[in-house]
Amino acid sequence: MLRLGMVGGGPGAFIGGVHRMAARLDGRWTLTAGAFSSDPDTSKAFGTSLGLAPERAYGDWTGMARAEAARADGIDAVAVVTPNHLHAPISLAFLAAGIPVICDKPLTTDLTSARALGDQVAQSRLPFILTHNYSGYPMVREARALMAAGRLGALRVVQVEYAQDWLARELPGNRQAEWRGDPDRAGPGGALGDIATHAFHLVRFVTGARVASLSADLATLVAGRRVDDNVHVQMRFEGGARGQLWASQVAVGAANGLRLRIYGEDASLEWSQEEPDLLRFTPLGEPPRILRRGGPGLSSDATAATRLPAGHPEGYLEGFAQIYADAAELIGAHQQGRAPNPLAQLAPGIADGIEGVAFISAVVESHGADGAWTRISP
Amino acid sequence: MLRLGMVGGGPGAFIGGVHRMAARLDGRWTLTAGAFSSDPDTSKAFGTSLGLAPERAYGDWTGMARAEAARADGIDAVAVVTPNHLHAPISLAFLAAGIPVICDKPLTTDLTSARALGDQVAQSRLPFILTHNYSGYPMVREARALMAAGRLGALRVVQVEYAQDWLARELPGNRQAEWRGDPDRAGPGGALGDIATHAFHLVRFVTGARVASLSADLATLVAGRRVDDNVHVQMRFEGGARGQLWASQVAVGAANGLRLRIYGEDASLEWSQEEPDLLRFTPLGEPPRILRRGGPGLSSDATAATRLPAGHPEGYLEGFAQIYADAAELIGAHQQGRAPNPLAQLAPGIADGIEGVAFISAVVESHGADGAWTRISP
Amino acid sequence: MLRLGMVGGGPGAFIGGVHRMAARLDGRWTLTAGAFSSDPDTSKAFGTSLGLAPERAYGDWTGMARAEAARADGIDAVAVVTPNHLHAPISLAFLAAGIPVICDKPLTTDLTSARALGDQVAQSRLPFILTHNYSGYPMVREARALMAAGRLGALRVVQVEYAQDWLARELPGNRQAEWRGDPDRAGPGGALGDIATHAFHLVRFVTGARVASLSADLATLVAGRRVDDNVHVQMRFEGGARGQLWASQVAVGAANGLRLRIYGEDASLEWSQEEPDLLRFTPLGEPPRILRRGGPGLSSDATAATRLPAGHPEGYLEGFAQIYADAAELIGAHQQGRAPNPLAQLAPGIADGIEGVAFISAVVESHGADGAWTRISP
Amino acid sequence: MLRLGMVGGGPGAFIGGVHRMAARLDGRWTLTAGAFSSDPDTSKAFGTSLGLAPERAYGDWTGMARAEAARADGIDAVAVVTPNHLHAPISLAFLAAGIPVICDKPLTTDLTSARALGDQVAQSRLPFILTHNYSGYPMVREARALMAAGRLGALRVVQVEYAQDWLARELPGNRQAEWRGDPDRAGPGGALGDIATHAFHLVRFVTGARVASLSADLATLVAGRRVDDNVHVQMRFEGGARGQLWASQVAVGAANGLRLRIYGEDASLEWSQEEPDLLRFTPLGEPPRILRRGGPGLSSDATAATRLPAGHPEGYLEGFAQIYADAAELIGAHQQGRAPNPLAQLAPGIADGIEGVAFISAVVESHGADGAWTRISP
């Protein structure tokens, strides 16, 4: 059992609780230390309420990094689940203390800090995992495996979307909405940083194809908002394939509608996050086949990320848990000086994080240049 | 019973047979005359095989226009179902002969001829119907009625797509594919003219909102093809709403995937042509409701376009037949010098046709200008 | 073009209009004569409103049978679309006049009259078609072809259901509801005769398997109703397979929910009337495949019953039209003294009608005997 | 954090791992002791592999009950996850030792032992939870709440089914299949005990209605099998409603297809385990509404059982975890001598277990009497 520390994720935070449940599910991590809030008293009280030993419910993360690094039984990794602008300084501090990092996305709020963090990760040689959690779903890994095995032939068209409606109105007083709507804490993107980055990573993860350039149109459809809430991007891939990306937080009726469709020369794939156990695979000239997690005809990539038999639905927490399972394997292997299970290397890392920030930058730049085709430069 | 003439739609043509079935379904039209092929013998033989009187199975459409105009029992309208480049000359000839026209889309292959045809229609004061048939579906009319009644609030986002896969490979020898892939007969667009125009009209029909400008990316993904087979467009509407349009004929696994999603300030709508009887309507903060043709809670617009009770599926032919039913009402009213039933005026007409060609032009222009935002100028 | 006569189907009747549209769709039938109402004036007025020649808009069906039989251009077939209790006398009269019959279901209201009608059909050697219209759907024919080709292996389990909700309340004044709720006109079954017979025929049509015995539970769930409105049947097939049948007209939220699932030793099939273009086929140990009308991988049985390409939805009228197309072929072949296209013999006939009435009788008998297993004796 | 012991669930067992993950998810239970196998060495080795202290990885459950009862830090409850025939003796032993029980279903293999266990539970006054886990799903609880609030009106029809295909062939050597196919260990039912009991409980849980009598048809469709693999039951409820239940383990293509449909006088409900986050609710005369876990319009019953926002799918483990969360509340309240949160009392208990065994008995009896209507006598 590995020891997990956490920075951020205090009372009322959504993603902190998700990380804790996901880490717990497979029995490979135990939450051992944390600095959960910028208010020291709140942080300590919340930590003890989670069952931490009082001395490991820290008042601040700088103290936590120092103290944990000094303990023989110090944490094996820290989960960074704060607002975006703190990802970089916290990650740097823990890496400097020799502690591997599991960081939420987007990596940082600007490309300079993302690259600097990348340098630090490289120098530290420590594992760094970025929780683009949707890549933990078994059927997303199946999609990637089918693509990698050439079953789709040459890539032609990608349609990806991520639609939500929770910001269809201003939400005064909502903590989640507040920092996400503040460019100083969230970075230059609203829906762009929060969800379009997930969609972009999903495309990159499944297809492996690089986006050569993009043309973007950002919109703020709710008056008074300081960041975008609707993102439209057209993409040209290396090799000539084309794509569209849509991300919106004002799409009334959408819950968490991340959906990917990939069309190759020989076959297509379709996956929707709200029915994550299914993957539609259609070879040209044949009827569509509905692949199901745990069912027949799957690769070992999917099977290895599966906990339950077919028809016993796995969901968001299981997909997220897979990233933690991969992190456990990567960090365990690092500790033991051995090569990790290659499948654990499917977990997103620092390079994905830098590319995500470069994607945000390119979208902002293209939008500012009236949709001019713009390169992504990680 | 009105008398219908037809130009085009001979042996092996897809859309001619559809027009004939659609015209027949409601018992308001009887096919009476036609010139079905550019080869006179083929044309005559095909006409008599359809049960036409021999003297009304014409060898060419110029003769047909002349002869029918001269008969006391001449046709009440002509259906023009030829390749695109002939829409204008044939329509002009029949209008000049005083015969109303039911024309397939796109209206013409260039904006000049479209505008000229528009002038001729205006001058003739004759009914002119354009078979953007998808606007005949009851639930598309329900969507329009909901939008028009303000149930969605201000428009924010439109996502429309039309995906097929029948051109995922070159189809040597396929008549349908051949002329559609020849710019001289199809016009400058491939998927653009053939299906993106349907998607564009659907957006216009349902929302009533004007597209202020668009940014387009055309692609030819099958080597050797002379026209586009994949269309990506981003749209800015008057009033600030944003949209994406995707049309493809290489989307492996897609059959006839025309799908529209509209997001307003207060509610959203979702409709898919492959399940045309259903319409998903979601008010903000409420569960989605599945409206069904023939079922409870519908407007008279939808009800008036309905033939069967709920659960007895209506399909493509019924939607197409509605355009013919509307045409019968418009032409009957014209003959009788009375105002038509206002619902019949939902049938697309010459203005829709000109705007469709202007859309094609704008897309081609934007694509040629590297995606520059371009106005649609009908 | 064949000449169709019609008995029943006057103002306000649902199924008469369906028969007329279905007969018209493929251009093989023209409505030529009819007796549409028990009131002679209504009948004549309605007939002329449909465009019939006045002398062929009859005041009563006995006169119509006599007069049409006497004409050189008499009708080629009569469609009997009256309430159930009149099916037998009208069919007998037209058969006696040498006129083929297209009769609605159930064949008659009791087994004695059904068998007598069967004898008369046999003796007359005239075509007799029963409009169990759901067997006209292409994908139902595909299901039958897959079963017949042994693709499912030995039959194991059948689950069939037909759920509606239009009788969830008493409907005073509704003509459709009125006669269906009157045992003198509808026969002993309510939902049993009206829709359970369709479900039963569908099972027989697709599987070809005989029901050895059944155990039934009828219920009248709306107080004051004189016939059943909910039907539960368990079935044992010859060969050992088992089945359940449910039919209900009080299933709130159901529109026209006829659904069939068949499980064999090696594969299964699933079809739903409300999405008639799709058929789910799952071989054991393989992912489900979604077969689509007009799409790849279908038999000639399905293809021959198809009017439109994949993704252009066909519906209830097209399926119904297929029965009329088959009838045209059967009657045309009879007139010409040739063997009909074998596929046309898929149209249900007199034997299906007798078996359907025997099914009703067996259900009523089993229910009366507290669910005792009861044989079907056609 | 409560301490959980486990009996059964050793290497290769499916449900043991599920219980452990479910118990872990919410952070309220920690696995502390166990006797996992009938082989003492296997049991101990497996326990230590799970991280148990060696002295609490027991060789047998009798020793475990004794030792844990004697410890100050003994387990707070034992999870009994053995084959069915051991549920009774193990539960009795732990209850006798003063330890609450969380037992898998069916409760026992015969009604006598079920009632005896019931007496012991009553006498001990200890919490006893039965893991009919599907009642832990939030939308199942929403269905129950809607029914209880009278939103459906009087109950009319229930259609429930539970279809799987994993036993479509004999599975020699499969541990799960082996004991389930042995009447000495599984009890008299195959699919009947394993899955039909879940379906029956689901009906009882959601509707609250009692089944007055049932008529059953069991079948063994795979030759050589000693227990049923297909179950057909017709039900008459107190108050006059009717129902059908189907359970099968040979339904090729079915994964874990538990599906419930309830029709009341005023509305209907539809829920499918494979999409557990959704619940279809249709009031008479209104369009269906798709209720979604975490979404708008739900009761506190559903909300209280929810971990994630709408669109972040929860699945089987989360539903199962809810039973463990309820158990934690019930046992915690018992320890503290306080009344538990009433919602925790939704967890199934001993009465549900006895009724489930009575259901099995009644089905077997009815089947043996050729489908005679038979009462359930718990």
C-alpha cells in the first residue's frame, strides 16, 4: 500500500473527493497526509476529519513538503488538486523534495511555467502523472489499441465534443464556478482549460496523431463572464486528416457529454463518456459492432483496466482509479528500480500536460487572430 | 388530383423514384408527363413503363414544356430532378411556359444563375418549391415551432452535422457518384452542395437565425476526387450565437446521419434524421423530455404534418411527401386565387435556394482564403 | 396497375386510411370501388370524396360484390377493413363472387367461422392475404431469413411484447375504442385480439416454430371494460423452447411497442417496431452487430422488401405497403396462371389467420382454466 | 472507520472482490479479518496477501467467529460471501458471537433454514443486511420514492427481467458455474436463485406491492445441467396488478440485463441496470422524461445515495457501496444506541431474505404443479 499526500481538495471541492475515492478503490493507496486548504485551521481540521494523524494534517503545503520529505514513512506521492495557478509551484516544491506528483489538469496556466515544470520533472527523474482521467477508461484504451493496430487505416476525420450546462447561468457564490471563471486562477481559458483540454487529450491519446494547426473561435455567451464558455476549433492533423472540437459549458441539457468519433480509411470508432462501457466499431462495408467492457473481442489493454464482468457497469470513479493504479505501478517500479508494466505508461504525464497548455495557447492565439490557422508548439 | 410532370429521374436515378413515391403517398398528385433522360428513346420508354400516356412520355424537356403548356389538361407543376447544372435552364423554361416548379437542391451551381432564377420566379409570380425535404418532417416543424414560440430563449449554440459513408471509396461506374463528383454538373461543392446545404437549410429553417459569417475548411480525403468530401464550417450568427457544421461523405459507418442540436438560453433541442419521430427537448434545470410524433404536447405545426398515430413510424418518404402536400396546397391556392394554408408556406422556396447557393459560395470563398470569416450574400 | 376495392374504412377509421396509403405507395394498386360505411349515404359520399366514380362508391358491400363481379373492369381484390365480426361474411361474399381478398386481422371472431372461411378459400383457390403487416418490414424478413438459415441454432427462448397506452383510460365516444371493446364486434379478446395476435404471428413468422401449449393470464385493469386490456402468456414450443408474450393497452408511456427477442443456441436477434430499420444480431461470444435496412450484410429477403437506401428511414406505411406489393404479385400471378415470386409468399394468408384465431381461443381457454397449459388447435 | 471481516471470497471468487471494493469505496470500512477459503492454508495466505495482520487471516470461520468476538478490537460486522448453503450456518455462528452480518443472497437454500435464521436475527437484535445490491442504485431508490409518493397511481402491470448469457454453454472447470449448478450448494434454483431473486426483490423494493400468487415455468435449456437456466413467472399482486418475470442465463448476447418496468394508473417507470444512472418516467398524456442521477427533479432518497455529479457515471460498485454505506450507518447506530438515518433502512434485511427464499420455494412448487397459481409464504 502506497502513501498518498494531497494538496487542495478541502471542504466543498469536487475533484478532491474524486481523487480520494479513486485512490481508495483498488486498495493500492492510503491517504496519509495533506494540506487541503489555504486556511491552516481549515486544512488541519479537514485532514483529521478524513482520519489523518494530526501531525500529518498540515496547515500549508510548503511545510508539508518539507516534513514529508524528512520522514522515513513519508508519502510516496502527492496529489495536486488545487486551482490551476497553483499546480506549478506546488509540483515544483514536491519534486524538489524528491516526491512524485499526481497533478490535475491543465498542467499550468501558461506555457512558460509548463515548460519550466517539464524541465524540473526531467531533471528530477521522478514519476509525474497528469489526471486526464478519461484515458483510464477501458474502452478508451480499447479505442487506442484498435487505432494503434491499424484497424481503422489512415486517419481521416475526428469529431470530438465536450458539452456541459452547469454554467448556463452565472452561479454567484459557487466555489467551483468562481475560481474557474477567474483568469488569474484558472488561466486564460474557461471551458477551454477546464474541458476542451480533456477533449484534446482524448484525441491525442486515442489517435496518436499530431495536430498540425488549428483555427479557433472562442465565445462568452453568458454576459459578464470573464472567460470563454464555448469553444469551437477546427483542426488539421499531420498527414491530412481533419477535425472539429466543440467544448461548451452552456449547452443546456448536457451533463458531462464528452464524446469522440474517429473515422479512418477502413473503419470508425465512437465512444461516449456517459456510456463508458460501450465502444462502437464499424469496419467499412460491415454492420457496426458494439464492443462492451468485459465482453468478447477486446484487447489486453482494455482487459487490464477492467474490474468487473460485462454488464456490471463501471463508471467515472473506476476510470479515474485506473490512473491511480497506473501511478501506483509507475511509482512502485521507480522505487524498486525496475521497468514498470508497459500498460501503466498509458497514464498521461508531463508531456501531455505541456502539450495541453500549448493547445490552450494556440487556441487563444488563433482566436485573437480571427481564426488564423495556428501551430501548437509544446 | 394535381398533374405532375417530371424532368430527370430516369432508370437508375435515386431521387426521381423518391419524388414519385412521395408525390403518390397522399393521393394529391398523379404523374402525368415526363422527360426522364437525356436520351429521347430511353426517356420515352421509361415514361411508358411508368404508365404514362405515350404522347406524354417526352423525348426532351424543351418539347415537354412547350407541349404541356399548350394542353388544356397540362401538368400543374414540374418536378426537376436532374443533376444540378440543369436545374436553372429547366426551371426557367417551365416558368416561362407558366408552369410551377418543384426543384431539387441545390438550386443552381453558381450564385449568378441562382439570382437570375430568383428574378424569373418573382416576375412569373408562380409557385416555386425547393425540396429541402428534411423540413417536411413533423418533428423538425415542431422544433421550429418551439424555437419560434420562444421556448428556447435567445439562441446560443448550434451544432449540425450530416455524415454519410457511401463515398468512402471511389465508386467507378456509379451514376450517382459520377455526376456528383464532376464540378461541371454538380457545381463547386461535393459533400458541400449535396448534403451540407441540407444541414445549412435545416439550421435556417428551425432557428430562423441568420448566419452573419462563416469560416470554412474543405477537404478531399479520397485521392483523385475532384470535389470536396468533407466539410467543416464554423458559424457566427447575427445576435452572437455560434455554430459548427460538419458534412462528410467519407464517415465510415454513417448512413444518412443528419443531426441537429440547438442550445438556447432557456432550453435545448436535439433531432436526428435517422429517428425522425423523436425530438429531445430539455428546459434548463429540468429533465429532458422525449417528444414523439403523434404523441402528447405537440404544436399544430407538427400535427398537421402527421399521417399516423404515435409509435407507427413515419420516415423519409412521409417527410418528403409533406413537401409535396405543401406544394399541392400552394399550387392549388395559386390556381384558385386564394391565400394558401399558412402551414404550407413552410415548404422551402426560391429564397432558400438562393441562400443555399450563397452558402456554398461563401464556404468556397472562405476555404480559399485560409478560413477567413466570410459573409453569406444571397 | 391493379384495381382495389375496399369494404369499411370510412370517415374516422384509422386502418382504412392506412390501407389506402399503403396500397398507393408502390404504384401497383389504384382504389377503384368501395363500400365504406354501414350507412349507404355516408358510404357513397365518402367514396366520391376519395375520387371514385360515383357508380363505384357503393351503398353496401353485398351490392358491391355483385356489381364488381359483373364488370369487365371489376376490382382485382377487395380489402376488408371492417370491425372483426364482419371479416367472415364479407370475405365469403367476395370469394363467392370470385374476387381475391385482402383482410385485416384477426381473421374472425371465433374458430368455427375461421375454419369455415379457410374451407371457402381452399375451395375458391383464390389468393387470400391477411394484413399482419409487421411481417412486411424488411428487417423482420431479415430476422426470419437468419433463423431459417440456421444462424441462431436451435431455438431456446422467445420474448415478445406489444405495449400501448391508448386504452389506459376509458375513451367514451372514441370509435376505435368502442367496437374494439365490444365482444360482439371484436370477438372475445380486447388487447388479445387486437395486438397479441400480431405478436403471436410475428413469433411464428420469424421463428417458424410451433407453440405446443400455452398458459395464459388475462386481466381487465380499467374498471368497467368488457374485454381484457392486459395479456400475459407463457409458451412452450415444440422442441422445448420457452417463451413469454405480453400485450397491453394500458402500459402508460408505450406508443406502439411491438418488440421481439429470440435466443437460439448460437445467436440472438432483437427487433423493435418503433425502430424498424434496425436488427440486433449477436452471435455467442461475439459483439452485437447492428444490422440496418439497406446496409451491408443482408439477405435478399430484406433487400427485396426495401425501397430506400440505408439511413433514409422507412416506417409503418412502407412495411404495410410490402404486404400490398406481395398481394399484387400473388394476385397478378394468379391472374396470369404463373407461379408467383417466392418472396411474395411471405405475405400472411388464411392459415395464419386460422392459427391466430386458434391462439385467441387457446388463451381464453387457458385463462378460464386458471392458467392450465392448453394446446393451440387451428 | 468500521472493521469488516469476511467469510468466503477467496482466490478466483467474483463476489468477494466486489464486496471488498464496495466496502472500501466510501472510506467507512476497513477489511480487518477473514476466512476466505475452506482450505486453511489458502485462506491464510490469501488474507495476508490482502494486507491483513497474520493473526486475523484465519484458517476457518468457526475459529474466526470465536477469536474476533473475544477481541476488544474485533470486527464490527462479517460479510458472508460463500456459496449459498453456507450462508445459514456462518450467519448463525457470527450472530451467536454477537457480530452483525452482511450476507449475500439468496439467504439460504431452503425455507426452514431461512426462517430459523430469521428467528435468530430477531432474538439477537443485531443488524442483518442482505446484499440485494441493486437496491443501492440511486435511480432505483428514486423509482421507489416516486412510487411511494403516489406518482404512478395504483399499480397495474410489472415487467421485470434479468438476462445473462454466461451459461449458454456448459463451462467445465469454471468455479462460479460449478457451485451454482450444484443443487447441494446453490439450492433448488439455478438462474432462479442466482438472479430471479434479484429481480423479485427489485420489484418488491420499488413497488412495495405484495405478490399474491404466481404461476411458474422453469426450464433447463442446456443439456446435462442439474438446475434451471431459464425462469418464466407470471404474478398476481394483491390489489389486482399483474406481472411477468423472466430470468435467464442462456440469453445469448445479454450481459447483465436486469430491467424493470412499472405501469401505474397515472404514470410509468423504466429502469435498466446497464444504464443505471437513468430512469424513464412517463406521466399519462405527457412526453417521457429522462431522469438522471445527479440531475434535476430528484428526491432526497436518490440524492443521498449519490457520489458524483450528473454525467459522471456511477456503476455497479457505487450501487453496491451504498449497501455498505447503509450497513455502516445501521451498525454504527446500533453500537451507539441511537436511531439510524431512516434512509439507511432502505438496505435489504432478513425479511427480504426470507421472502426471497419463499419466492424460490413457490416457483419450484408451481412449476412442479404444472404452473398452478401458488402463494408465497415467507
